[in-house]
Amino acid sequence: MTSAARHPRWVRIAHALAAVSVLTLAFTGFMILMVHPRLYWGDAGNDLTRPLVELPISRNYKHGGWDEGIAFFQSSSGPTSASRTYDIFNQNGWGRSLHFLAAWGFLFTGIVYVAIGISRGHFRAHMWPAARGHYGLLQRSTYAAVVFAAAPLIVATGLTMSPAVTAAVPALLRLFGGYQSARTIHFFSFVALALFVIGHIVMVVRSGFTRQVRAITVGE
């Protein structure tokens, strides 16, 4: 990005709303993940299940502190239960509520942005590989991947983690391989989005922070 593009008002508004939503989702999502910093694959997962990935982000990481497990059935491969011997970090009630609220803001902003962008030829002019303008091929491809791949995947996997949604649309569970698989995909999709945001900020700083911020806020 060699010069500051003059962004239409609807792009600036959508950008601001999306930025607030993503920041809120990142913060509340981190709080939720701190409560259970483990990712699984399949339909079920808990503290007594071997995780696919375990993240060292709270005192709940590799905590141990369990009484001897009690098997529900005689089979050694069956489910077990155990009581904790210490208090875990568990402050995600407000985080889940705010995360859910911010997610709807992100979804509706995205729907309006895509609808207007398609109808006004914004994507064809700025994200199509053959387009010419302020953005290079790598930038256009990255923006298109975020808008049409990463963001929809984040929304779809987020909805899949809701029992109310999957009760109405059970095909989502089959599509993503279960609740825990959806949670894992959701996490890594957001990591990809976060890396894009970081790269985007670096580009803004390198190309003239004040000028680029004015272009995306007041349109000058």
C-alpha cells in the first residue's frame, strides 16, 4: 500500500464496527479459553480426556490435583469421574455473554459489508486478482481470504458450538466433526485472523500511520 486510498463512508463504518467486534471477541475469547485451555477433536472433551493441544495460559494448564478416578462401568476403557483437589480459574460467565453479543455484531456487520461490496463492485475492484488500484496481488488475495474464507469459517464453527443452533441444524456437527472439533477449528481460524490483523497494522504503520488512519476514519 503506497498511498492512502479514499475509502467510501460505508467501508469506514464497517471497518470501525468490525474492529470493535474483533477486539471484543479476542479479549473475551481469551478469557473463555483460560478457563479450559485445552483443544480436542471429535464430539466430546473434558479435563480427564487427552487433549489435542494444551495451552499454557492460566493456572488451569496441566493442573493435576485430582482425587482417584471412579469408573462408571467395569470396563477400563469406559468413562471415569474424579473430584478436583483445588479451585480452578473460572471467570467466564460474563465473558461468554459478551463474546456472544460481539459475535452477532461481527456477523451482521459482515453481512452488510459483503452485500454492499458485491452490489457496488467493491470486491471486484479491490479484491479480484486482476483488479488494479492501491493494493498488490498479495494484499488483494489476503483480504479476499479473510472476507470469504476465514471470517465465514469463524462464524460457522462458532454457531456449531451452540447446542440450540445444532439442534435446529444438526448438519453443522457432521460438517465439522463434532462440538470439540468445531471449537478447535474456531480457535485456529481466529488465530489466522489475528495474524492478519497484526500484519495489517504493521503495513499501516510502515506506509504512514497517521495518513492511513485518517483515510479509514474520516476519509481524507
